[in-house]
Amino acid sequence: MAAELGREIHTSSNGDRWDLLVDPGTGHSFVRHSANPASGGYVSDIGLSAFLADGRGGPEHQALWRMIASLVGDGAAPTITAT
């Protein structure tokens, strides 16, 4: 199995990390959350659509929206409002 291709989205001040990954075998994109060691260091994979769902406006979500915007526009983050 080939390693996933990816890019860091965000690392929080407490050490949690989010990466945007692509499985080269399927072409599917997903977000991997790696919790900090003090929280157990658990790793969870989240479907891209679930990660970007309405009401998710944390800094890791804003960073991914900025990354997406940089691919198609001026790089400005869209305004996200909780519903």
C-alpha cells in the first residue's frame, strides 16, 4: 500500500494536528486529526465533507477553507456562520 499524500492544515497550541490527505489508491481526500500525546495521541480520519460541514468554524476548519480559497481565488477565508 502506498503512503498517503498530504499537507498540514493546522497545529493547535496544545499540539493537536490536522492534515489534509489523499489516499493514492482511491483518490479520496480526508482529514487526519492527530491528538496531542497528553490527550492520548489518538488518530482519527474524517471524511472531507464531514469535516467541512456547517457549524464547524474552528481554526482548523478556517485554515482548510483558506487553503481551498487559495486554489481558486484571492486566498481570503470565507465567512462561516454556525447554524
